[in-house]
Amino acid sequence: MVSRKRSKGIRVANSERVYDVFVYIMITLLGVICLYPYLNVMAKSFSGAEEVLSGKVMGILPKGFNLEAYAMTIKSERFVRSAGNTVFITVVGTLLNVMLTYFVAYATSRKRLPGSKLIMTLYIITMMFSGGMVPTYFVIINAGLRNSLWSLILPGLVVPYNLILMRNYMAALPGELEESASIDGASQWTVMFRILLPLTLPSIATIVLFCAVSQWNSYFNALLYIDDRSKTVLQQYIRELLASVGDAEKNGGDVREMMHGMPTETVRAACVVCATLPILCLYPFLQKYYIKGMTLGAVKG
């Protein structure tokens, strides 16, 4: 009997090892599939013109190392100005979004607040129904936000999905923490910032990542509300540069002369890297909080 149990335990352990190996292999393959296209684009952005035109850059390593595509992309004053505008809306928009989301989540997660369920219901309704693009456009215009970077920040200060995550995360925390703090004489501000804030860091980090990516990639709203070239964001500049490079490839012109014989594929690759690499650098710092904040905020209410 003992030998049977031991052999059964060995079979179970072996099957678990096989399963673990299979999972690791699949995760590795999926990671390679996801990373390869971007690494190939990065390799083309650093490669020489001859190697790119001849189709030799098929892997993840550049050939004929060359930085002219990046020099062309970032040497323009518009690139520096557009990047500064994007950094502004990303930093300020993320800070305001997280701060207001935290305040609303704290208020609606307290059962003693009259109408807390109604407030959450109103926020959830906005996820399913919206005013539409045209009414929103007229609201922005009548509010005097035309050609203002605030038109890309103010309309989405509280995102209902992020609010639900943080509100559920706070509601799952033990209520005894707040009660004990209140008995010791702590005010609501003390409870919010000295007790609950450290405990909600995983949820906050998740929302910071969501907001930062959304603000950094803000493109369509910028096309609608921003006409002033000094107020354009990085994504607009990259789009205009890609369009001008494509026109130069067909018709020639000043941009074609600026390229100094570089293939358009190399310039496009450099633009993609410049537009995506900064926000990718943010993820490793928030990764340890990301999964915890998503799971706890999503399944507990």
C-alpha cells in the first residue's frame, strides 16, 4: 500500500514537472513572438541604408550601424517641443487622474457616505453611454480649450474603469484599520494618506501605468482640438514626419534631401522607436505592483 502511494505521488510530481516545462516553453514562445517584431524594427532603425534596402536586416541585430535616422528624427525643434508637450500632458494628466480617482474611490468605498452607490452607478453609466464626438467637441470649444494642452487632460480626469479597480481594492481592506485609527483620534485626511495610501500602492501603480500609456499615446483628441504647431504632441509630429517621408519618397522635396539617401523604412523604424521606447521604460518599475493591483481590484467588491 505504501509503495502504491509512493508511486502515485511520483507520477503526480512528474506530471506537474511536465506541465511546468510546457507552460514555460509556451510563455517563452509567446514572448519571442511578441518581442521579435519590435526588436526587428529597432534593428532596422540602427542599420545602414544599404543593408536595409538589400533586405539583409531580418533578425534583431542591426547591420551597418548608423544613427542618421535618429539624428533626422530628433534634430528638429518641433520634435523637442512636441516631446515636451507630451511629457507635460503625461505627467500632469497622470498625477491629476490618480489623485482624483483616489479621492472618489475613497469616498464611494465608505458605506456611511449617503448616495455612494448612486455615485458609482452614474460613473458606470458613462462607460456604456457617452455624449459622442461632436457634442464633446463643442463642449471643448465652448470651454475655451481649443489649442490648449488642457483639452487633452481635463476631459478624462476620472476613468470609470480605473475608479472601479481602486474602489474595489479599498473596499476589500479591513474596516478595522479605519476604526482603530479613528479611536486614536486620526482625521479622515490621516486615514486617507497615512493608513490607506500605503496599502493601495499596487492599485495606484496599476492606474499610473494605464493613465501614463493613455496620455502618452494621445493622438486622436490632439488631431481634433490642437491646430497650433507649437502645441502639437509627439504622436502628431511622428505622424506628420511619416507622411512627409512617404510623400518625399514619391515626389521628392525638402524632406527627401534631409534624408541623405536613407530609406524610408529606416526613418519609419526610428520614429516608432522614439515614440514607444520612453513609455516602455516605465513598465519595469511598476511590474511588481501591476498584477496584484489588477487581480485584487477586479475580483473583490
